[in-house]
Amino acid sequence: MLSQNIVNIAYLVSAMLFIFGLKGLAHPRTAVKGNRIAALGMLVAIIATLLSSKFEWQYIILGVAIGSVFGAIAAMKVKMTAMPEMVGLFNGFGGAASVLVAGSALVAAMQYASANAPGIQMKIAIVASGIIGSVTFFGSYVAFGKLAEFLAVKWKLYPWQKIVKYGFSLIIAAGAIWFGVISYREAGTPLTIGLMLSGIAIGGLLLLKKDRFPGMNTLKVVLGILTLVLGVLVVLNPWNTMLFWVLVGTSGVLGVLLTFSIGGADMPVVIALLNSYSGLAATATGFVINNNVLIISGSLVGASGIILTNIMCKAMNRSIANVLFGVLGPTSETPSADDVYAGKIKATSAEEIAMLFDGARRVVIVPGYGMAVAQAQHAVNELANLLEQKNIDVSYAIHPVAGRMPGHMNVLLAEANVEYNKLHEMDEINPMLPQTDVALVIGANDVVNPVARTDPHSPIAGMPIIDVDKARTVVVIKRSLRPGFAGIPNPLFALDNTLMFFNDGKKAILDIISAVKES
Amino acid sequence: MDNFVMILTVFILAIFVGFEIITKVPPTLHTPLMSGSNAISGITVIGALVLAGQINSSPLAQILAFVAVIFATINVVGGFLVTDRMLKMFKKKD
């Protein structure tokens, strides 16, 4: 057994390792090492904890074993396109862990209630852990379900989606009822009804096939107030542990409601926000058990999530309140697709595009999530390499919301062996576009829509975009003229210097590659 | 209360440190940043471990903590491994 001082010093070391580790992420060259330094920090903290006292080992060993196996399998198997789902789910696990630790600490403290009643700090921290953790867990589950396309949808689900969707709803509702009945038998408080109702509400809401219903925003506000009131009651009356579980239940309903109405385009914001919450939940848990390393690490993660949320909001010109309460920008008088496109669309062929490249010196590729859906990233890299052999300067323009989470597109391209120094941020590439011969847009739509600059009434007004329209020629690879997430036509497609290549992303690029090789 | 002020100080200072180092992470690495910081938020595992292994604790407290250990360990192990996998893909030709 180590003395408490030595354990605390070990925690300090581990906090320092986390900070050094995150510092390593400042550059791709040092990032792998940085991540490993942070992992080392975690190992130090865990070992110090396990040496800090005498323990009953069975739950510890079993829990770590199960968690490690699941975690390792998930990390090895996940596809890079599915990273947002995985991070979403993991945010939720962090939240759940905080709720459970707070609950466990409360139950354990109540056992010795007469000996050492919890202080005010612990009580407030338990409430904070309960609220933030529960909102994070259920909010993340909704984000996961929406990204994996089985929540709030009308179409037919795959068997695994059905199992997860109905299984989760059933477990939450049945679990709350079961726990409620048992507690009622033991303690007899009518509060258990609150817990059961919350469980049923969560289970039921998650089965809805539409992501909005009338009065939803009012309900969010009411539940928010109810949650705060319950929080105060828990602080005043910690002996009643059922009150805490009711608080967790209503926070869960709030978490579901807050994320349920959020559309696909706003997902990057939500994932970043929940990332921040999972950190704050860990911080709150740190205040519960009076532990510095939890507070420090949680704050680092919280800060990271807030920064990313901000970047994502700016990239879409939305505010967080906008996203959470589902307010869309002004949507009046959007011109109809026919007015914008009629008679102005010029379709092109792979051969024509190959000829364009023949006379080009600089090409900028603008990928969107559609490229990843078509699994075209490897073909795109091949084309870029081919063009470089012809002494054409090729770079990639990455909009902050090009993927489904911050930095997602960069990972997808890195997986396809695109070197990271060729990936340019929007602010870097925009000044280069007027000197660009060909801008090749593949699977992107709203992020290159010039309406964002010109029409103050458009739903995407003010959103920063990649100025591909300023390039000499724009080639857009797209299956059809279908609108993007914003649901508006894109006048870029009708410009004089734009050529449309209607095709599947991957097939289009492969055709262009063979045409370039022949020319 | 003294103790509270001390850990509050730690909390506030840590947020400042967090903002300072995270703003230096380039957008290219934002996804690994999220998965990596996710793994770091799995630090809750140490609270869970203590409560899961506490001798003479109530069974309910232990079971809650046991489930917390599972969740937090998934976060830690899965988070660091997937971040490592991703970061190794970022290459530059010389």
C-alpha cells in the first residue's frame, strides 16, 4: 500500500503526462507519440489507484477485463467512416461512468450516514455528475442512433438496428420499472413513480419515427427547470437516494429531447458538444471523490470539446442555442431549383475533364462526405498522383464540416494515403482559388454554395464556404442535382465556368483516371 | 471548505491550460483529438475502481461501480487504441 502522498504525486505525474500528450497532438509528426504519452499517464493513474488501498478484487478484475476486451475489439474493427458513431458512443460511456460513480459514492456515503455525512461540496458535485452524466449518456445514444440511422427514421431497419433500437428502449424502461418496484418495497417512497415514468418516457421517445413534435421546445424548458429543482432537492436531502435516481431519470429525458431534433448537418456540433460534456462529467465526479487528476483531465477534455463546438458552429454560421432548439436560419423566398438550373447546366464527360487537366497547372480537389459514401477516396488519391506526375500542382481543400465530425475528412483521406501536407483548411486555400485552373468538387454541395456569400435570406447565409466559383473551371462530380443538407439549390452548378459530371463518385474518378492515362 | 477552494483552483487553472494547448491542435487532427480526449475522460475509471473494490461496502454501491469500471475501461482502452490506429495513417512523403 502506498501512502496517500505518493498516490497524489503519481496523480500529478499522470496529469502532466496528459498535458504533454495533448501537446503532442499539435503536429501529425509528434501525435502518435503524444497519444502514447497520454496512455502512459492513464496507466500511471490506474496503477497508483490500485496500490493505494486494500481492495476486494473480484469486481475490479472482472470489470477491467470486460471493458478492455470490448474497447479493444471496437477500436480494431471500427471503419474510419464510422468514427463519428464510435466517438458518439464513447462520449456516452464517459457520461454513464460518471453517473454510476456518483450514484455509487452516494449510496456508499449513505451507508455510513451517521458517521460522516457528505459535505456540501460532495452533494453539489453528485448532483452535477448525475445531471451532466445522464444528459451526456442519453444524448450520446441519440447521436449514435441518428448517425447509425436507426433513430427517428421511417424506413425499414436492418436486424441489428432493430435489436439495438428496441432492445435499448426495453432495457431502459424495464430497468427503471424493476428498480422502482424493488426500491418501493424497501423504502416505500412514492418518488419511485418518477423514476419509472422517466424510464418509460425515454424508452418511448426513442421509438418515435419523427425527430420533432409540437411542444418539444416547451417540454425541453420544463424538464430543464424540473431537473434543476430536483437537483436542489437532492442537495437538501441526500439521504433520500431515490431522489437522486429520479434526477438521473429526468436528466435522461432531457438528454434525449435535446439531441433528438438535431438534424444530420448539425451532427458535428453535437458530437463536439457531447465530447465537452463527457469531460465536464468527469470533472464533476472529481469533485465528488475529491480527486485532482479527475478534475484536471476532465477540464482538459471539457475545454477541447468547447473549442471544437465553437469551430463547428462558426463553420456553419450557427449558434449553439440554434442547434439545440432546432431553429433554422431565415428560410423565406428560396428560389426554386428550376429557376436556378433551367437551361444553364452543362454536363461533361471523363474525356473532356481529362483535356481540361492537360492544360492545367494547379488543381484543387474539394471532397465532401459524399466522396466517402461512394468509397472514392483511394481513387481520388490515385488521380491526384497521376496529375502530379504530369507536373500539375494538386491540393485538397477541406471545409471544417466536410465530414460528419471535426477533422473527419482528414482522417478519411489519410486512410487513403493522401499526405497531410496536401490538405488545406478553407482559409488557407481560398486565396489560392482565383489562380486555380480546375477545382474538382466531389460529393460536396452546401460548403461550395456561393449563395452563402450573396443571399442574406438563404438558410446558409453567412456560412463560410470554399470559393470554388472563383477558379477558372469548376468540375462537379455528383449523381444528380439533388440538394444537400440545407435543402436549397446551388447556383454554382449553373455558372458559366462550371461543368457537371453526373456519375457515381468512384466510377467517375476511375473513368477520369483512364481518360487521363489515354490522353 | 479550504479543500474545496484548493480543488476549485486546480479546476480553473486546468481549464486555462486546456484552452492553451487545444487551440494549438490543427484541424487535420481534430478527430484523433476527440477520440484521444475521450480516452482521457475515461479517467473516471479510477473513481470507479476504488468504489468497486471497497471492502465492506454495500452491494448496490459495488455493482454500480462495477458497471462504471466497464464503461470507463471501454473508453480508455478503445479510445487510446483507435486514436493510435488513426494517427499512424497520417503520413508525409519526403
